[in-house]
Amino acid sequence: YYTSIPGSCNFETQDQEWTTVCGLTQDTSDDFDWNISNNAVTGQTHPHTDHTPGKGQRFLYVNSSTQKEGNRARITTTKFFPPSLGVCRVRFWFWMFPSRQTGVLKVYTVEEHGMDILMWSSSRNEENKW
């Protein structure tokens, strides 16, 4: 259901086409980029499949094990979401294996004057699953 509604993305694209297909863009001023894979190269602590039901295999990931503290990887939407009164929802699944290299996953909205507003963050996933 969630992969067929407008605005959804399951990352089942070739190479870097996910940016166009999913309406996302890499931030050119960040320190490293998000990538797409079906088996992220993050040592032995990685998901072996994605969360998409059915035949989905690909997911978006960052490998934080080679990064310095304070480095960031950022993607942004290329389309504006219309204003709403409590009915707009962002739904996503994430997998973060707790280790000393794990960073913080943050979701921001940008208000009309360009100010980032932190909506949600997580520094770990309590379980080794999506």
C-alpha cells in the first residue's frame, strides 16, 4: 500500500536515478553522500534486505564508519509539500546498528523563510531490524 501512494519511493532504481525518481537531491555542501544498495558495505552489521514488501531489495544508506564526528550526509526533497493542518505525514523505515560510529538520523522541515525545524531524531535503533 505505502509504495503505491503519491510521494512514496522504494529505491528500486538503477544507480543514482533514485534522486530523480524519488524527488530527492544530495546536498552539495555536506561532507559525504547517501547511496543506494541492496547490501550496504558496512561490515557485518548491516541489513541483508530492505523493508519494501514483495520483491523490493534496495535501500538508501550512509556508511558512517569512515566519517569523523560532526560530518553529515544530507538529502532534501526537490518538491514542496503543501501546507496542512495536522494531516501531512512522513513515513519511513530505518535501520541503525548501535556502535561507536553510529551517528544521529534527523528529519527537518524547512519553513517558508528557510529556517530548519527539527521534527524527529534518533541516535540508535534498539533492535537489529527495520
